[in-house]
Amino acid sequence: MLKVSLIKKLQLIFLFLTAIAISFSSFHVAKAVSLDRHIVINQIQTNGLASGTPLEEFIEIYNPTTENIDLSNWELRYVTSTGNLLTAKVFYKFTAGKILYPGGHVVLATEAYPLINANILIYSTSSFSGLSFDGATVDLIDSTGELVDRVGWGDKQSILCETSPAVAPPKASSITRKINDGLVIDTDNNFADFEVTTTPTLNTDNIAPESPPEDLTGEPANPPENVSLTNPDESNPIDIPLSDQSVQTNNQPTYVQPALLDIKINELMIDPASPLSDSYDEWVELYNPNEVEISLDNYRVEAGLTGSYKYTLKNIYIPASGYLVFNSKETPISLSNSGGKVSLFSPSNSLIDEVSYEKAETGNSYARDQDNKWLWTTTPTMGSSNIISYPLVKPIALATKAASTKSSTKKATTATKKATAVKKAATTKAAKPKAKKTTVVSGAKDSGSKNLIAAPTPVPGPVLAVLTGLAV
């Protein structure tokens, strides 16, 4: 009886704890995103209002942290409502030097978006059919391959998402991350974190914070000195008049800012090898030789002999001692394979740097070496230090040339020997018996690879004298 009572009590306790667990699992407390390296996908629009505008779409990313986030080589990945990570498509990769500042935004859209401008990054829909209006997933992946944020929308159970998918936005509307007390909400639940916005507003502000003033320290230019005098003869006192002297200090030291070096055009990919194409994979690389980050806002790059292809940079910073690369897919820049030039202009329209080139070498890049000379290299290094390497000469060509030279030398030597032999024979013909035939020994060679010759055995002197006497 006691055992039965104990079992019932344990069952009641188990049911009570289960009820508590279920109630807590369905209870969700909204929290603001932590201020670490976690940036968020902030807004998504999947469709336009009018018929036939499925590609009027955009994605907005926001940095709620207090740090600069380097987006170099970060990616946006798309998964369909019935897909998985094996079928996922990377549809955008950030180029080197893209910095997202604290409180800053970056917007990406297709070329079909009606409000496109220079501050919006363009992504292609060649690898996928654009953002599905009834359900899909967008992932933000950092340069190490780690998932930073995921947003799924739609009502299908198969949609990848954080906890539950957000509501699919109607036409010309967007889903926007909620805000609480000025902070974005990120509870890792897309359904709870996003709401529908019927009038989407793009925010492309990405302003670098002002650098705090540096504290300068120093020492007085003329520090006071202590002087002492010893008089060994106290009977003869010496009077030395002294007076106080003040030392002036300057509390406003002058600091001279070193002049900044010019941004350099560093490397060009003019004619990429197949399967890459000129329309997508040509690129221009800039280099910042300074030890501080430089704003390239309103700098302009021109390509072509007459500068017919122009691209003005907006809200872009190039890192200290770093590189910035932009390609023909995302900019109007086009590099002629038959020859041309690339120029870099400052916001005041002053020419900063310029490089001209002749006919491009397919697959090779045109790069600046350590001596500021431009050379073709077989090792393109987009976004990193240049490596100058040259195409290898075919070994068979060298071998053929060497064999030809060797053969010519051998023939010349043989001819010389023959000429010498003939001359020698003509001189001593009367003193020798009838010449005997010379035999070449097959396969016998000396260290110089010349044929060895087996000569006839010479006739001894006494025998030769006897034969001569008999002849007379």
C-alpha cells in the first residue's frame, strides 16, 4: 500500500514539472540584441506592387554594435522554401574593404529595383530566381563560414528559420525587425522579431565615427638647472648675486599631421580566362599605403582611352595598408582587351594615379611591382600583395635548341678534322705506303660525345726500311 502511494506521488510530481516546462517553453521574453559582433538582417522586401515586378526586392543589413564590422568576403545565401543547405545558393559576396560602421546600414537590391542609387549594392539573380514572395530563407555568413543571422518567411513547415518563420510580406511591403526603446529586437524567433511594413523605407546611412582627439605629452623646452659652488677657503667669502628665473610652459603644443600618401591603382584583371567572363570578372584593385583608414567618398575611377567608363565611389573606406577591389559585375567599369588605361581622380577632380596598358594577356593580371613598375603576372592576387611570376618556358624547346647547337658544333668539328687530315695526307703522301681504310667504331664515344676512330697499326721502322730498299 505504501509503495502504491509513493508511486502516485511521484507521478503527480512528474506531471507538475511537465506542465511547468510546457508553460515556459511557450513563453517568450523579447530581448535587445547583444552588443557584440552580431549584426542583423534588418528588413526584406520580396516583390513590387505592379504586375510583372517580382524582382523589385531588397535586403537591408544593420550594425547595432559599437564596433566597426569588416564585411570583406562575407556572403548572403538563399534557401528555397523546400530546400536545405545542400541546395543553398550564395548570391552575393562582399568585396574587400567594405566596412559597416556602428549604427550603419547596407542595402542590397537587384537592378530592377526602382529606387536604385550609388549607395545600394547590386546582386545578380543569375544563380537563383530572386526572393520568393511566399516563403524562403536568407542567411548572412561571415568570412569564416559561420552563420551570423538567418531570416525565414512564409507558412511552410519546411522553411529554414530561427524558431518560427516571419509572416510573408504582401506585395510592395517588407518585413522589418521590431524596435524596443531604440534597440532592435533579436530573440532568435523570426515570427516574434519581425513585423510587416506597408511603406518600406531604405536606410543606407553608413557614417564612420569621428576619431577622438589624441592626448599629447611633452617636456619643457628649457628645463631649469641647479648650479652649486664650493669655496674651500672660508676666510675669503665670495658674494654671488642670484635672482629667481621663471620657466614658461606652452600648454598648447603644435602637432603636425603627416601628409597622407596617394591611393594607388595596384592591379588590373583585364581579360579573365574562361569560364570567367569580361562582363562579370574584370576587376580593378586600389591600395592604401597609409597607416590610417582613408575615405574614398566621391573618388572616381575611369577606364578606357577616353575615360568613357566611369564609377564614383560612395560611402566606401579603404583600410589602413589595405586593398579595395571592385569588378565589372557590380560597377560600370569595363577594360578593353586590346589596350587602354585606368585613372583615379580625387573628389576635387585631381588626377591621383593612372596606368596604361597594351594588349591584355588572357588569364594574367597587370600588377605593380615593388619598384612601381607594371608587369604581367601569371599569379593574380585580388585583395592582397602582388606576386610577380612569369610563364614557364617549355623545356622541350630548350632541349631541341641544345641538341641543334650540339649537332652543329659536332659537324663543324668533324669537318675541321677532315680538312686537317686531308692536308696532312697531302704533305706526307710520298713517305707512306698505300693508305688503309679507317673504321668507325659503332657506339664508342668519349666524354665529349664524339665518335672514336680505330686507326690502322703503324708499320715498324726497320721493316719500313727493308721494304724501301727492295723497292729501289
